[in-house]
Amino acid sequence: MGNSMNLVRTYNQNHVPRKYVPGKRRVSIYWTWSYPWESNRDLTVMDNRFSTMTEVRRVLWPEYETPEWDAMNFLQGIQGTLELFHRSTLSFQNLVGEATGYPVAVYQRIDQAGYKLPIDERILADTDTLMIFGLDHILSEQEASSDEITAIREWLKREESCLLLAPHHDVGDTNDMQQRQEEYIHHGDQLVPRQQRFGQYTRSLMKALDVPAINQWGLHPAQTKGTGEIAPLKMNRELDNLGLLKGVKTFNFHPHLPHYALTIKDSKDIHVLARQPIDLDRPHPFTEAGNTEINSLLWMPPKDERAGQILLADSTIFTTLFSGTDSLEHFWRNLALMNIKGDLRKL
């Protein structure tokens, strides 16, 4: 995947609205974190914080031991790790920009400079696909306000709208230290603490919008033997009315993926489009209970006053921190060019 930047980068400017053109989608990313809260975490606290860039360099040595990552050129604290997340979506942003003709707008709930931006008409007015990346630690207590919920509900009355909710993993949700260690050994990422719980903001939205799912665990995907590549998805293509899975075999590898557990049974309101096989050679409470796959991509077709679509997919699917594939680019392009036509309520 190319990640070259042909245009000069800008910073600390107001967003310029993108003009509506029928058939072309305007995509926006909303990071749910408080950048200051996350970056100011006490480094003597072991759980529920991001790694510092120094810790990343130590664990992944010598991958980041080149001048562009040293203290002269890159932030070495937690801020550096947050910036890695921003950099990791550039390939997705570039592809979507080329496919749609629009730049991807990127927002943060509270940014580096302390500006707070709730989701309101300023974001929604020129957005057709809103991607909410749930990487706020639960301890930071980010919650969708009643005004935000009302604004999103109104926006979802637009037929062209698509809300993608992307809460990340919930690792170590237990007081049982032995289980926390088992989860840690299962995913195998030394940069993830024994407890790291994400997604309070997206959870509050899911509750308010009657999305019958919740992000659980952080599970290591199965890999194709002899290749090291992530195992193919198990897909329900017959339910893929939006064409999201056309040409898709896999998403990208990430060592700790969330399971989007359904909170109701036998519902026509939500459909599991793709499941990811789990690495069964690594013990985990979820697989010990008999589970072999996680729900990776979910779709809620329009219902009642909601004319828009709701999707659930992990934010890491749109990053290249852990590499990417041609199949992943197909998924990105399908999402960017998604053509919502007709009445999708009847399945």
C-alpha cells in the first residue's frame, strides 16, 4: 500500500465544508479520545493507558531506530503512539480521497490543543459516511451527550447516511489476575497491558441508537499455516446488500481484535456479515467456552425513521500499523463507493 504524501501538510485550521454531489460519498473519521487525557496518563500506572513511543521502540527494536523516529523528529511519549494511529490511517485516507474526489475529514473529540468537538451539524452537514473510532479508554468517561445523540438520529434520517461504529478491544475485564494473564498471553502483544478497556463513547451511542451489540475481549486471529497471513474471513455474502465484501477475502492482521457480541437473539435488525476465525492454539476464556470465531463486520439495515445504514467494524481494519492487503483495499474501496439504492429494509 502506498503512503506517499504529494501535498503539503497543514495544521491548526478550520474544516472547509465539502460540497454535496449526488453519488459521491464524503467520509469523515471521528476519534473518540481526549488526546490530552490519554497522553497525560501517569506512566507509573500499568493498566488502561497507551504505550509511550519509547516503549514501542524498545519492544519493536530495531524497527523504529532510524532518524525519523528519534527525539529530534518524533514525540517519544504517549503522544507519539497516538500520532502513530493518525499516521496509520493515511493509506485509507488516500485511497478514499482518490476514489471519491473528496479528502477524508479527520476530527478528534478533544484534540492536542485542547479544543473539544462534539458531534453536531458542523461535522454531519458535509458527511455521508461517519466513522467513529472508539479508542477512548473507558476510564476517561467519554459519553455521547443528549444533543449529540439527537443530532446523529436526525442525520440518520438521510437515506445516504452511513454510521460506522468502531469500538476497539476490551481486554482484562475481570478482577481475576490469572484470567488477565491468560488473555495477555493469548494476544501476545507486549504493548497491551493486562487490562485495557476501550470504547465508552461508542458504547453510549450504541445504547442510545438501539444497536444490539457490545465490544468484548481482544482475540488473536487464526493464521494460515505456513504463511503467517491472517486466515480468511467467513462471510455471509447473501446478506451483503451493500456490496461491502465484493472482492474481499481477509481484513488486515491485528493481534487483539474485538468480538462484537450480539445482545439479542434471532433479530432481523442486525446481521453478521463477516466472522474472523480465532487462533485456537492460544488458550482464552472465549474459546474455552466453545467459541471459534469473532463477529467482525455487522450491518443494521434501515428501520422505522432511520433511513441510514449502521455498520460495526474495528477501527484497526482501517489502519496499516500491522500491515495491509489487497483484499483490505477492496473493502476500503467498497465502503468509499458504497451506492445506497432502493429499500434495504426487506431481507
